[in-house]
Amino acid sequence: MQKRDVSRREFLKVGAAVAAVGALAPRVLAAETPAAKTALEFRTLGRTGLKVTTVSLGCMVAPEPVIAKAYDLGINWFDTANSYKGGRNEEEVGRVLAGDKRKKACICTKVRHTVNRQPATADQMMAGLEGGLKRLNTDYVDLVLTHATSSREQVMNDAALDFFRKAKESGKARFVGTSTHQNMTQVILAAVESGAYDVVMTTYNYTIAADLRAAAAKAKEAGLGIIAMKTQAPVVELMKKHDAAKAANPDAPAPRLPFPHEGYALQEAALKWALDDPAIACAVPGMRDFGQLDQNFAVMGKRLGYLDRRLLERYAAATARAYCSGCGRCAGTCPDGVSIPDVRRSAMYLDAYGETKIARDTYRAASVGAAPCARCEHCVAQCVNDVALRPILTDAHSRLA
Ligand code: SF4
Ligand code: SF4
């Protein structure tokens, strides 16, 4: 019970949910999805006016041949960050999108807005942008984001707003914004209020609460471009744990997890869920190989049916304890101020993505890590999903500190 936040019993419940909905479900997706060539689908990224492919590329884990193939397929939005692979990911993107390709592709990078857990100055953020441009081998990016903001104060921070002004005036960034994995609703509403943001990139998947959907709709109405990320994160988390449960007990009947519709994977359905929302301009799923690229690419232009949505809702309910959505509702419940969503996201990078360096970097960047949990006899912090937090947090600390 300590380390396994989703037990085999819970998986079996998921399997039962799948079976129950699957029994009801006609081939809603299959009927509308021939394996034929996918037509590119574009949407406007808010006030930037940029027409972006709805399925775009999160480059963080993509090797260069995958980035190159995405470009060849017509994907035109490439997302990276100063911190991905310690800057090497920007170099990879820069190598692939060199020369004429740069003119047709849009690049987004992200800079840290804290240094040693203190707010960065505008000059430090400019230095981050300039370092990124050098690695990307380009004079400008189409979008620069402050990376992983989680509060209204960070969005309204004067240094960030000063950085945005300098980045635009110097021509080093055409548009500006922020990314958020935690407390996303508050961040998006603050970005709307500020008026200084062109784009917000946010965690957005079938597990999110209604208030985040409402905030995204409001932001779109206000002219912000909304980019979805972590669209398939709950699925990755679930499948990893599912595989581990199967390996631990290979003789038991395997719970059913794959999406039951013919020819469709749960990953595709999850991506479709995000793109079905008109507030979302595009999504940037990470793609490790050609198989994932082809699978995600084929989602463009497709829509979910009613029963598919019901199935995803059941998955969300069945796995709510395993996946931290970053909703931020646990804020203020730990007397030691442990940054619970940051710690849980770090563990997800390790367990679900297999990205040790990113997991460690994310853990170390958390405002307060989980060290205090070891001294705590009784955890009073509260997750909205009633998760026993202490075992998860102490385990993450032991592997990532
Ligand atoms: S165990 Fe719970 S209450 Fe104690 S420090 Fe950790 S999160 Fe906070
Ligand atoms: S730990 Fe629970 S309450 Fe906190 S952000 Fe994650 S899902 Fe929300």
C-alpha cells in the first residue's frame, strides 16, 4: 500500500469500467477514421494570428529523426525549453529546422523564471532567451514562455513583464506567454487579467476539473492562444502501473486497459479529447518514435463520440488517485509548505516517462521538496482525491533528492 498508489484491485475496477462501457459502445471512432492519409488541421493561436497544426510536436523526448519527420508531414509548431536535456534539445531542434525550414516552422522555447528558487530578474530571463537562440541557431523564436508558473503572483511579476517587453522590442521573440502545470486555473485567469500574455501552455487532459475548462474558454474569448500539454499523461501513468501489476502477477487474468474501439488506442482518444475543446489551439504531445508520431498525427481532424467521452470519464475516475492533475487544491494544507504537485510531477517524469534527469531537475526546482515528510508522523496534507500523500512524497524524495 505504501508505494503502489493504484492497487491491482483498482486496475480490475478499471477493467470492469472498460468492459461496462465497451459493451455499450459502437465503433464511434472507427466509423469516422479511415486509415487513409490524414489532412492537416490548423487553428489560429489566439491574438498571435499564427495558424498552427492542431497536433504539434513537444520535442522534449523526440530524437532528431522524429522532429524531421514531423516537419516533413507538415507539422509547423515545435515546442522546446532551455531546460530540456540541459539545452541539448534546443540544439537538436535548431539542427533539424535550419535553413529554409526555419522560415516555415514556428519555434517555442521556455526560460526559467526562478534562479536558485528565487524570482529571476528580467536580465536573467533575457540571458535564458539569448542562450536558447544560440542553441537553436536562430535570431528569434515565435514564442517564448516563462517556464512552469504556478501562481497569480508569478504571472503578475514585474520582472517577467519587463522581460516580455524587452524580448519583443529586441525582436528576439515575436510573442510571449507562460507554461503551467500547477494551479493552472489561477494562472490562466491571471494571464487574462494581466493583458501582457499572448499564449498560455497548460496541462489539459480528460482528468481536469470544470473550472480549468471554463478558464481556458474565457482566455480564448480574451484573445489568448491556449496550447494543451500533458494531454496523454494520465494514460502513460496508467499503462506503466498496469504493466507493473501484470508483471507482478503474470498468471492472473490481465485487466483490460486498452481503449476498446477497433483500431484505436487510449492515447489517441486522450489527445482527441483535448482537441475537441474549441478553446484549445493545438496540443504538443511528446513523441519518442515514428510510431507515436504516426499515431498522434492521425488524430488531426477526428472527433470523439459520446460513448468515447463516457469511457474516458470512467478512466479518469478510476485512476484519479494515481495521477496528479496539478489542480493545486492541496496548496496550503501542508504545514511545512511541501510543494506537493511539483513533487508528484517529478515522480511522474521518472516513473511514467522514464526521464531521470528531467525528474531530478524538476524535483530540485520545486519551491519546497519532500524532505520534511520524513520527520512527519502524521500527514495532514490533503489531496482532493483523498490520496495518502506521505508515502508517495517520501518515496519521490528518496529517489530524486
Ligand atoms: S507528510 Fe504531509 S504534512 Fe508532513 S510534511 Fe509531508 S506533506 Fe506535509
Ligand atoms: S496532489 Fe491532489 S490536490 Fe494536489 S495538485 Fe495533485 S491532484 Fe490536485
